[in-house]
Amino acid sequence: MGSVSLKIGDGTTRFKRASLCSSAVNILMLFSVITTNLFALFAFTYSPEQHLNQYPRKSISLISEQVSLILKEVDSSQRKPAQMEKELLGYDSLDLSRPNLARELKLFLEHNQLPLGKDSRTGITEMVASVGHSCGKSADLLSQYMSYKVSGPCSDDWSLGQKLILRGCEPLPRRRCFAKNIPKVGLSPFPVSLWKPVGNKSVTWSGLGCKTFECLKGKKLSRDCVGCFDLVSGYEAQKYVKARGKNDFLIDDVLAMGNGGIRIGFDIGGGSGTFAARMAERNVTVVTNTLNIDAPFSEFIAARGLFPLFLSLDHRFPFYDNVFDLVHASGGLDMGGKPERLEFLMFDIDRILRAGGLFWLDNFYCANDEKKWFLTRLIEKFGYKKLKWVVGEKIDSGKSEAYLSVVLQKPVRV
Ligand SMILES: *[C@@H]1O[C@H](CO)[C@@H](O)[C@H](O)[C@H]1NC(C)=O
Ligand SMILES: *[C@@H]1O[C@H](CO)[C@@H](O)[C@H](O)[C@H]1NC(C)=O
């Protein structure tokens, strides 16, 4: 996910500034051109009587020709940077008239006029399917994704879909084919399912390096998922109930800070769903946000009887404002790129968290002092109450690394 870059924020402001400036210059240009031409016109028309019949008409049309030429020039000079900006951002490039675009894609994206005209309640006149604006940048991949036989089986191409998502094509278009079917045999009833190993055959392995859970066991899939599919012998089964160091907070301690008001939560970059599992044991419902990077995270979480949300971190969270009692995030929060990227994300987390709700930043890796300073300052900006704040060091392959673990309480803002 680190490779996904988000340039919109900066790009748009630059674009605005540039266009503001250029339109001011354009207006000035236009004004001077028109006044000069008006003077010329005046000079021509204010000639002795005998000229009046021959020249003025010609000169007026000449002048208006000139003005329209200049207007055209002004218009195109204004359009050029806008066009360039659009191409850079990828907004303007999903051209449905392009040849070789899958028919299903055109059909899905077609605007549908409301039969009775404007709807008075919502104010809309047509219905438009939603698809990520960057889809146009990957039109060929998208077209491949949308090439199938209607009502037939889809290709086994979930990884193509994920590839598109990672390129900013999110949400993906809907399709009219049947996704590959996996017989989910041997699912256990809840809550036994929370800790029961999931069968190799219950998940799709296509497009992944590993083909069994055995193979995933020894792998470090991310900073937060080292052997996280091993629910029996590894640290995974002790996570959140047994601390390895002062950076590991225990779930019961954090829940106690919520004074019994923690009922629903959201886990960002939640690995194999162990946070949600531990919360489920305490009757707290947690949605786990994950993609399937190098492992079948979503299906594994679902097999545990938990709620996986297949969404990249660049997508606005599909939840209403002020709904969650708790948001938990760990290393997955480190998105890379410009600092503003993390800031957008933090504002979205703040939005979905209710006043009095808890934000638990769990073992966030601070690559350098600058990162730590930026994050600390960002947190200060939100005015949260610091219930717990620990900066610890861990040794990883001989190197000392700084980690930040905090529990914050969202204030009531008036
Ligand atoms: C998955 O397959 C491996 C290798 O075939 C086997 O050793 C392991 O027991 C299987 N695991 C599950 C959970 O079925
Ligand atoms: C969870 O809810 C069940 C059913 O209401 C209850 O029996 C159980 O004690 C609760 N567990 C906890 C940890 O609160």
C-alpha cells in the first residue's frame, strides 16, 4: 500500500492558485484589448461623412474578428493548464468513446436519466454509477476486468481487482458475472470459530505466493503480521492479553478507560483479525479493515466469524460521522508519502469516532525523529485527552527502533 501516492491535495491547490492568477492576467489582457479596439473603432467612425459609407462596416467586422481571435486565445490558454492538471490527476481520462473499451464497462458507466425528470427530494436528474476517478489511468486493466460473459463465471481475477484498487481505481465497477466459488467446508460455529485454524481449501490462493497456511506461518507479511495466521503456537494467541513490553497495552485495560461505553469499533490494518476476535470475546463488535496483500486476509477474518472490510486506506471510510466508540490502528497507519496524506487519514478517523470515544494507536513505528515529531504535533492538533502515552524502543535485526503507543479520548467540540 505504501506505493500508492495521493497527489490530489497539493495538485488542486496549485491548480487553483495557477488558474486564479492566470484568469486575473487574462481579464487584464481582455480589458486592454477591448479598450484599445474601442478606441480604434471610435477613431474610424469619427471620420468625415464621406468615409462613413465605405469603411466603418469593414473595420467593425475586422475588429470583431480580432476580438474573437483574442478571446479564443485567452480561452485556450486558460484551458491548457487545466487540461494538463486533469491528465496528471487522471480525472479526465475515462473516455467512454475510446475503442477497445469493454462493452460492459460502457454499459455500467452510462448515465441514466430519471424517467420523471428532476427528483424533488434529492435534486438529481440522472443516476450515475460510482467508480474511482483514477480508474481512467488504468483503462486497459479496467477493460480487462470488465471483459466477461454476462451471467457467466468471472475469471479468477480478484488480484486484478486489488491491483486496480491499489492504483486508485476504487470503488471498482460492478460486474454481471459470478465470482469464483469456494466451498467453505468445516466452518465452526461462533465463538469457537474465533480461534479455530481455517482449512487450506476454504480460501482462494490464486495470485498468491503461498498456497497453504503452513507456508504463511513463518512469513513476516508486515510489521504487524509476523506469523499472524498461526492462531495456535505463535504470539498471535497472546496478543492484547499478554504484553511483550510497555508498548503493548492490554484490551481489558483500554476497555476500562472507556467506562463501559465501548460497544463498536473499527480496526485499521487489522491483520488476521485477532484484535476483533479478542474484542468479540468481550461483546464488542469490531470491523477489520484489510486488503489481501500477499495473503487471504479477508477470507480468513470472515472464517473466524468476524467482519472484514475490503478497502484501501486511501478510500474515505464508508461510515457516518461520530459512530464508533473505538478506533484501533497500528503500523498500517503509516502510509508514506506527503505528511498531508496521514493528516487526511487522521481527520477521517476523527470524523467516524464519537466524542468520548477512544483512539488507540498501537505500536506505531516511528522511522525517525521527524516522523515522531510530526505525529505528535498532529495528535496535539486534534486536542484529544491523553489517557496513555508510551514511547518505547525495540531491537529489530540489531537496530534500535522507536515505537509509539497511545490511547486518546476524543473531546467534545462545541
Ligand atoms: C494445509 O496444508 C498443509 C500442507 O498440505 C497441511 O500440512 C496443513 O495441515 C493444512 N492445514 C489446514 C489448516 O488444513
Ligand atoms: C457477553 O454477552 C453474553 C450474552 O449476553 C454474556 O453472557 C457474557 O457474559 C458477555 N461477556 C462479557 C465478557 O461481557
